[in-house]
Amino acid sequence: VNQNKKRGLLRRRHIALQFSYDGTEFTGFAENLRRGYDDSVEKTLFAAMEKACLLVEVPPERKNGMLVVNEIRQSDKLDGMMTMAAVGNNDDNDKDEQIVTTNKDNGKQTTILNESKRKEEGGPKSSKKPKNYLKARTASQYSRCGRTDRGVHANGQLVALYLKSAFPLAARNVGEPSTTTSMKVGEEGMTGNNGSSVASSSQPDDFLQEESLPNNSLDGLDCLVPLKKRAKKGKGNGNSNNNNNNNSNNDDDSTAPLQRKTITEYDYPRILNNILPPSIRILGWCPVSPEFSARFSCSKRTYRYFFPRRNLQLAAMAEGLQYMMGRHDFRNFCKMNCEQVINFERTLVSGRVASPQESYSVEMGQSWPTMEQNDDMLASIASPHDMCHVEIVGNAFLWHQVRCIVSVLFNIGRQLEAPTIVQQLLDVKANPAKPSYEMASESGLVLHDCAFRHLTLGRTVRNLWGATKALERRWELHAVAAERASDALESVKSHTEVRWTDLADFVEQIARDRMRKEKKRARSAHPLPAGDNDGEEMERIGRALDDLAPETAMVSWASAIRVVRDVLGVHPYMPNGSGQGAMGKNSESSLHVPFMERSKGTTYEEKVKSILSLACGTKRKERYEENIVKKRKTEEEDKAFYDHMLRQGGSSV
């Protein structure tokens, strides 16, 4: 209790933060501390917390989460920074040239150049972490709900950690103390900052407890806090005997004067949003129980993948998604990380394939997708440019699982694979090795929501107003860019023409390239039969071109695109989900090789055998033994652990 009375001790609270981010400009969500260059969402988030003095280091002797601040006026500086962040704006914060951190062991200060200033000066990004950064991060007991890759976005990401509270650890409840001494304003050594009276309480156990603190940033709480001593005029550096005596007296809150004050908890989202870039917006927060984990306390995660309709058959995609509902082994739908994962079974609860015209819903225990028609007449005509999305809801997901699922669904939607290919890939006994296929691009993937059974987040109007403005601005920039691209497409199609003979040569060349690739693939599988139907195929294409030939020598580019589509089934766009690096791989003459005829990777058993055959001391083997061998639990232990974690939570009410 005596340690709790120290005036320099700061209170920390275990809170959950919900936020959204655009992952385009980041190297991923999780910070990679081993890399020299890292531009992750976590790094940006922790830098903002450190700049706002919310992230604090816990000394080894303070196991209860307290922080000793040795500087006399350091607590005033922290409060001042919080006030500035709450009322400031992004432009003001960008003007800060440096951040000064103080080493509590030796009192030395470390100056860190602000990232915005460094960019303006054209200097390289610093890979050095602030002093004691790792200790402070470890002390925060940080946990994340979902770990998204480079370029992946999130609307409902959630993290939990300990941050500094606005309530001093020495704050006391307002009650009827047994003995109090009130003094009027103006008496030496006992003056209040706002003209209020002060009191000295003799009750040693009347400190504020965690359960009595407000659960949001709106409700204030009356409490007694140690009076901040105002230095006397003319004393300069404060080396006089009077000042020394006063400081020593104020070190013990049992004798220090108290003042009554109404305190509200920090508006953590608003403070951080004034420091973070517009691509990251904190939406809400609430205090959580000490054992709450953003990862293990999450009951459901919802991912959405956005894509243009193009020529996809959404009903077939929904049928394939229906086969995935329930608990299955998804080792053929992920990137197997055998050094950390031993169980590849996951449960998908529900899903949806939606477009502006219709929506196909799938659920566990359902045998066929349910279609819902949109009655809006404005959206009744389907277009290749309609924006659609796949929604997948599950308890947990494997590495790259969603992107692999969407890639398979795209092949089903293009009618290159039957929906039953999902059943074949889920049958790991018959197909223990994953066929070689490209996973969907990261650009359309969004961590849409993270659900918790016992979590009620708090939000403020001011913060949501500012966050909405930032999100509206982001939408406006992308919507305007999309309209510019659409206008350019329509302009090219409507105002350009090509020669018919040039178009016919283009179609025939693609057809010849296709036939050459088909013959090459056939030779690798089995000897080529005696009969050769190349001539018949070229005659068919010639007749089709003759039927579509115009009366004039020139044809509009829009008509030329339709000719190529009708004759060859080729479209002037990349297959859905293809990454930018696949431009050369997916040419007009590319052939689709069925999944079950493709080369397959190594099985899980082969990967584990390879790891175990490594020499002792190898990093891969050490990681396997640490994560799989030593931490392996029984099913009963796993169930008890997750049942306990799912009961953790918090509320802003």
C-alpha cells in the first residue's frame, strides 16, 4: 500500500481497441522485429502510442503494472501531451520534429526524429527501435485478433494491451474521511490549481480500485488526487531547502494534500487518431478482464473478398462454398506452417456470395445455397463491372486459407472446375498433398469483423465523426479513380476502330498458340494419336469469323472485343484474383490444367519428417520442438482453455 501512495506511480488499464486500416501502403499487420526494414500497421500503432505517452515500461520491481516516474514534472508533461493530442489535429502533429524519451535508469534522454519530418528531409527510415521499446511492448501484454498479410485490409481488427490511464494510482475515493483538514486558497503550500479547497485524508485503504473506474471516455468520476505543488517564484532551479522539504513531504501521499477533481478516462481512439495516418482509424475501446486475449477470446472472424463480376457464375461459386461449411481439414486450402501448426481442421460457420442483383447464402447443416433476389430495379441488369464479394465466417483460419478458398471458387465460377472439386480437396486421405495453384491476390481481402461473446465496445460521437470523415475521403479518392478508369474504357471502346483483317489475324494467332500448347501438354501425358484435328479447328474459327465479318473494312473496338469473346471465349482482363505479377503467366492463349492433374506439393508427414531429420540446433527444428512438441495439449486441455478464454471480455457500459 505504501508503494501505491508514491506520487510518481502511473495506473495502467487493460483495454481493447477496435480499428480499421487500409493495408495497401503497409508491409503487413504484424511487426517483424527481426527485419531492418519494417513498415507494418503494428509498428505505426505502437509509435503513435509511444508518442502519446500511453505505452509505458514496467520496471522489474513493479509487477502490478505501475511505472515509476523519477522526474518531478514528468507527470505534468504526460498530461500535457494527452491534452494536446485530444484537441489537436493531424497537421499539428506532423509538424513535430522530434520525440524525446527518457531512460528511467540513468536519466539520459534519447531524441528520435519524427517519421513525417524524416520523409520531408528525404532521409531513410530508421530501423532502430526506441530505447526500452521491446520491454515496454512486452509489458503491455499485447495480443492481436487477426494477423493479415501485406496488402490485406481490415474493418474490424481488434487488439488488447495495457495502456496508461488518466487516473493516478494514488487517487482516492470521495467519501467521509475520519479526519480531514481543509485549507483556503492562497495559503502557502496548499493552493489548488483552480481555486478549489484541498484536504488531507487519513484513510490508508481508500484508493480507487479498477472496478470503480469509468468504462468509457464520457462518464466522469469525482476523486481525491494529490495536489500538484506550484514552485515558488524566485527559487529558480528549486535547490532551496524549502523546495527540498516540500518535495520530500509530497513523496508520501499519506501526508500530501489532496484536491477533489472530476476525471474522465482518456479518449484513446481520439488521441491516437490525431497521431496515426489517415489509413488507420481507431473506432472504439473498452476495458477488458486481465485474462482477455484478442486472439483466443474471439468467437468468430468474418472475412470478405471483393471482386468484379466479370464472367463468373456466382451460383456455382456458392455451391462450392457450401461444401466447405462445417469442420474439415483445410490443409489443401492453405500454406502449411508445420513448425507452428499440427491441426489443420477448422470450422466454417456460414458464408455468402453477393452481387448487386442477387445473394447466395450458405450455412452449416444446409444442403444447398439459399438465393435472395434484390428487388431494386436499378440493379436488375447484371454487368461485368458489378462489384461482388465472398463472405466467409469461421472460428479461426489458417495461413492464407481465405485467399486459397477464393482462388478455388474463382476457378469454379469461370467453369474451369466443377463445384465438387471442393469435396476432392477436402478429402485429405485420398489427396494428402495440395495441388499447385495460385492463391487469390491480397488486394480484395478484408478482415471485416471480429466477434466476441462478452465484449461491448464504447464509442464517442466526436471520434466517430472524425473517423467517418477520413473514411469518406478514402472512399472518394478510390471512387473517383474508378470512374476515371471507367471513362477511359468507354472512350476507347466508343471512339476507336481497328481493321478487320488485323482482328482476324489476332484471333487466328491466339488459336494457333493454344493448339500448340495443347499438343505439347498431350505429348507429356501420353503419345499423340495419329489423327490431327488442327485443320478442323482452324476451319471452324475461319467460318465463325466469316459469319461475324462486317460490310466495311473497319470495325469499332467494342465490336472487336465481342468478336474475340464469341470466337475464342477470351476477355480483355485478367482472371479474377490474379496478382499483378501474373500478367505474363495468364496470356490469351493460356490453358487451364485441371487441379487433379497438376503437380502436387509435399504432404504434411513428409514436411515433418524433413524437419525432424535436420541436425540439432537448426532453427526450423527448434521452432518445431518449441511450438509443437513442448506445447502440445490434450483435447480436454484445449477445450477447457478455449472455454475459459471465450468467457473473458469487457464492457463500456
